Amino acid sequence: MEIKHGIAVSHGVAICPALVLDAEDVRVPRRPVAAKDLPHQRERLSEALDTALAELTELHDQVAADLGPEPAKIFDFHQGMLRDESLIQRMVKFIEEESVTAEFAVASVMRELARTFLQQPSTIFKERVSDVYDLERRVLHHLIGEARAELDHLDHDVVVVAHDLTPSQTAALDRSKIKGMVTDAGGRTSHTAIVARALGIPAIVGLEDATTKVSAGDLLIVDGQRGVLIVNPDEQYLSDYRSHEQRYQEFESTLAQLVELPSQTTDGVDIDLFANIEFPDEIQPALAKGAMGIGLYRTEFLYLSTETEPDEEQHYQAYRDTVREMDGRHLTIRTLDLGADKYTQKRAETPEPNPFLGCRSIRFCLQNLSMFKTQLRAILRASAEGPLQMMFPLITNTLELRQARMILNDVMEDLDEQGIAFDPDLRVGIMIETPSAALIARAFAQEVDFLSIGTNDLVQYTLAVDRGNERVASLYAPGHPAVTQLIRGVIRAAGRRDVEVTCCGEMAGELEYVMLLIGMGLRRLSMTPQTLPEIKKLIRSVSIAHCERVAKRVATYDSERQVLNYLREEARKIMPEAFDNRLTV
Ligand code: PEP
Ligand code: MG
């Protein structure tokens, strides 16, 4: 048994076998092999090692001929490993003693080796870890070949273990079979985390070396509340977690009773609660959790689930179906937010040196007008079917907003000329996701119908902390006084112009921050649907005066630690069961 700690990003507990993905999505399940078939597995191993060695020798010779003997030396280590009798014997022994396939033996022994290398004090060994993985992949490639298991056709429940999951990988997974996700990389608001929360499956990110500690088929407990991963748990842990899982479900079912009740403070002020969605099939589950509408539809996932760019008709159908399904309820569609960590297949081929500060979101759209116009046409056409509003992401200056609006006007004119119906009064807003936008929110408030504060990015850009980097995750603090001051300023600027303002970052769905946001004046929150019921429960237990006192107190603090400790304590006083549920076991 091994216990590992990472960053808890999506509540719940999963108890399931591991499906370990390597960089090429190779899945190596543990399949028992009958004693009579073990010699065949040994032969397969030997053939795969020989083929890999021949391949490497050819590569070595080619590089030596083209570039000289020195560069060719990079293959010495790989070749040496494949000739290393003690390593080969370990794999053979593994096949025999564990009665497993050759590929499972290769994956297990190589990962064990990588783990040993990682534990060595000398950096020379640590630097070799990627070579070990490279070699593992090469040998597995020969063993698995065409029979690579399809991730989208899983036949049993699993916990996915990966170094990181790109949004397109996540979008392609068979979601009905994925019961948990754990990754080496990532932070609280990285997209793996957001998608896991959206899907309502327990997840831990930032574990650093889960892919080396876990082998395919290991039984895992994923504790998404505490960020604890238990590999091959003993009986005691298993029974503790099984009863914890039950208690958690009971807590969830008490929350379910709130769905029909209004989201109102004890002094009768409505706080509108909306859901953030990535995929249209999340609408019904979001409504079932009590969402009044959709406050953020992240349309870029339309791009990430396919290899090809969606055409106008595909966009239109997705938006039209969403409008129809919403049946008159509130719907905010965000225009494409591609770039940064959300790359299309094609763009991933030309990576940027600093993608979060690069050509992402509205910048990318303004440089790719035909793609942008295609989406705008589709959104406008869908607006003829029912109420919707639209917002642009990552606006950092007024020129960008004006350019985006000009393009929108062009598209409206085109549709008009073609006699195609749309809502001419479509409400247009922007996301406030950078300090620059927050500081000139007043200027924006004069030109838009609404503002939506995207704290996931606002925190990262204000604090210079990559939201997806586990090494700086402890610095990622929505309660940092610089962030709360910016939010306060945006709410004030919107209030002066009587412009609607929402918070749609993950902060809006975290119990700790809700009183603060309401106390600073927010009356609309949009969040991962999973967290909606507990947020509503908290809202129904507090008064506006109480929230204002909390916000006032927070304004006197100069450190994010103080802010978080204070807010956590305040929220715990009101909903101890939510926190106890996170901390028991
Ligand atoms: C945000 O930045 O807070 C936001 C909601 O957008 P995303 O998480 O999609 O970047
Ligand atoms: Mg954002």
C-alpha cells in the first residue's frame, strides 16, 4: 500500500482499478495468463526486445553517418539497457511469478526502474527517467502494436492515471466508465480539474509522480476531498473509505432536497445561481442540480473533441439544441477561448513559447476572422430560437472589444442581407480575466451589457502563477488581497453603470469564498454544477449583513493565508457538515 498527496480538485471518492496512460495513451491492463501460455509471453518479450534493439542500432548508425559518432552516443544508454541481462531477467521473472503478459511485465519493471532513478540523490539518474519511459514506449509499441486498447471503448470502470490530460484527451474519454482521474501535473483550475468537476468525478491533480507509482490494474482509492491517493489499499482503508463513500452520498442526498427551494439569503435577497458547462450533455444534470440557467458555456470544447474544425452548421446545431433545451432559461455562450492550454490538434503543432501570454482567446479569434465569423454567425442564428447572450473572453483593452463588436456587426449585416433571422438586440458582454481589464472595468461597463469575472485567469495573471502548474499551486490564492481588491473594483464599476456582473470562475463554487463574493456585492454566481447544491445551502443560511461584515473584515487583511483561514472558519461555522465531510476518515 502507498499513500500519496496531491491537490484535491473534485469531490467524492472512487475505488477502482487504475488505467495508466503514458504519453501515447497506451493502456497496459493486467491480464492474468494461464501457466501453459507463459512460455509464449517470454517469447513475445524476447522478440520485442530484439526488434527494439535492431531499431535502435539502425537509428544509431544513421545518426552516426549523418551527424558523427558523438551525437549517436545518445542511443548508447538505450541500447545498453536492452542488452542488460539483469533487467531482462527481471522482466522474465515478473512474467513467471505474477502470471502476466509480456507488456504488463515491461511496463511494471520499467516503471519500477524509473521510480528507483527518481529516488537517487544524483541528478544524472533523474535526467535518465525520460529515457526509461522512452524505451518503455518503444518496447510496448512492438508488443501492443495495432491491438492498442481504445480509450473510448472501455469495458469496465477505471480511474484514469495520466501525466496530464489535455482537454481533447478528456473530451474523447468514455465518460461513463471513468470513475476518477489523477494526474502528475495540474492545479486547482487547470482544465483537467474543471472537466473532472463538470463530470462530477473525483479527481486529484499535481501528484507529481502518480504515473510512476501506479501500475495498470492497481486498485486505487481516489479521495477527491482531501487530495489523497491510496494505491493498493489494505482492508482497513477499504472499509473506512467504503463507509465514508456512503456518508458522502447521504450528505449529497440531503442537499438534493434543496433543488426546488429558492436561492435566497435569510433576509430575502435572491442570489442567482448558474452553471458552467463544457459539453451540451451537461445541461440536464446542471438543471437537476438546481441551476437557474447556464452562466458560461465554454464552446471551445466543440473544437477539442474532434480532429477537424467544426463548420457553421455544427456550431449552429450545438447552440440551437442548447437554446431549445434551456427552454427560455438564461444562457450565456462564450466565444472561442482557444490557446493557452486549450489547443486544437493543428495548433498544437506550432507551440508558442509562452502560451498563456500568447495568441489565445479573443486575440486568436481576431487573427482568424473567418473562424471567428463562423462561430458568430452560428450564435446569432441560434439567438432566433430563444434567449441567449454572448460574451468575449480575455478582453484586455477597449480596442479588442470594439474590434470584436465591429465584426459582430458585420456578421449581423450579412445575415440581414441574406434574410436570416437573429436577435438584433442580442446582449453582449465580456469576461474580466486580467488585472488590466479589472482596472479599467469602468470603461468597459460603458460599452457592454454585462461583465463576468473569470477568477481562474484573473488569479493567475494577477499573481503571476500558472494555474496549471503543480509546482506553484500553493501560490495560487483567490483570497490574495490583490485579487479581492480587483474584484471589488469590478463590482463597483458595474454597479455605477447598472451593468449586470457575474463571477464565473471556480471561486464562485467554493464554499470558502461565497460569503466574501456576496458581501462585496455580487448577486449572480456561475459554477460547476456539482457544487451548486452546497453553495445554495450556504446562501440560504446567511444574511447579506453577515456577508458584508465578512467582506469588510477580509479587506483589513494583508495576507491570503489570513483571508483563507478566516473565510474557512466562517463557512465552517455555518455548514460544519460540509467541512467535516471533507476531513473525516
Ligand atoms: C476563468 O478564467 O475564470 C474562466 C471561467 O475561464 P476558463 O476557466 O475557461 O479559462
Ligand atoms: Mg478564463
